[in-house]
Amino acid sequence: MRSLRWRLTLTHMLVSLLAVALVALLTPPLFYRYYSVAETLRWKGAVGGLASAAQPLLREGAQSPHLRRLIKTSAQVLDAEVVITGADRTIIISSNPDHVPGQLLPPSRPAAARLAEYATPLAHGTIIIRKPVPGWQHLQRAQWVVVGFASLAAAVLAVLLAYASARAVASPLVSMAEVAGRLAAGDFAVSLPETGPTEVASLAASMN
């Protein structure tokens, strides 16, 4: 590991892997922001349309069969909880049988089964869609798989490019060491090819 060639190779590889690591650390917030904005826009229209349909039915009361049918059907179609609450977040009607009318809407569950809320105000309350967000977890896992493959590819490519670059620098120096040894032995007929980086070629010209 003391040779210049391997030191240059290791340095290039570490720099490449550091760049990949920085990308891996900085991209999750960007992915999450994109995902949350896309999901919000996706459900905004659904909540708005549901609010327009529920508003006139609320005048018939929370026990209106038409309102109950609307909430139940919407929950099945959207695969989500549909809740109408008062201004103080007390439940008026909900598609979730565990929700008791008159009680406060319970908070979202823990992060492992987190619910995202998409709400639109009504004349005397709020209509809320609460839907699990496993999609972000799938997206996050896919991101780490992509980053893992990218890191592996970057490491392989870095080794190849770094070795080639280090060899271009180190090989002329090895040749100079051999020529210097022959000169020390009295062989003055040897000469060096003046190739490689500018500094190395200049040194070869000086030795010649």
C-alpha cells in the first residue's frame, strides 16, 4: 500500500464513494417533498368533490341515509377513512366504525402505519380523508436500492479509472527509477521516453 499507484487509486475511490454517500444523504428530503406534494395534489380534488356532495346532505342531519351512503361509498372507492368533524374536531359522522360521534377525532397512528390527512372546510366543520401512506415507504426502499447499485457501480468505475490514472503517473516514475539505476551502474546509453504528464515529461527531458 506504500506505492504511489495504490495510494492514488485508493484516494480516487474514496472521493467517488464520498460523493455517492453525499447524494444518498441529500436526496431523501427531495424525494419526500416530491412525494408529499404529489399526494396532496392527488387527494385535493377528491376531498373537494366529496365536500361539495356532502355539504347539502348535512342539512338533513348526520343520520341522513344519503349522507351515510355517500361516506361509506367514498371510503370504499378511495380506500380511506372519510370523516366529517365539527369545528372542534368532534366526530359528526365517519366511515370508521371505531369512531364514536361526539368524541374528538383521534390522532394519526404511529409512523409504522401513519395516516395522512387531507381536509377541506365545510360550512360548519371539516371533511377529512385519512389514508395510510405506505407508498412513501416503498419509494424510500426503492431509493435505497438505487443508491446501493449506484454506489457499487461508482466503486467499480472509480477503481478502474483511478488505477488507469495512477498508472499513467506512476509508470513513468518507475521507468525513471530503472534508468537511474542503470546510470548508477555506468550504462550511459539509456534514455527515457518524454511522455506522460507535463511534469513527468519535463523530468524525463532533464534526465536525458
